[in-house]
Amino acid sequence: MSPREIKAFRATQPSLKRVLGCIKLTLVVSQAYNPCLLL
């Protein structure tokens, strides 16, 4: 990876973490409301 690619990757990391956090939160909430969805 070039330094520019690494810099771009670091710039997108916080939004990736935010997206993953939203997905996790959605899963937790849906599991809380619907036990049948437990993975």
C-alpha cells in the first residue's frame, strides 16, 4: 500500500467503525425485541 492509500484508509476508518457500531446496535435491538433472531 502506498502512503496515500494508507492515509485514505485511516480517513475512512472512523466511518467504518461507526457503520459497524450501527450494525451491531441494530442487531442487539432486533434481538432484544425478537428472540427468534438470535444468531
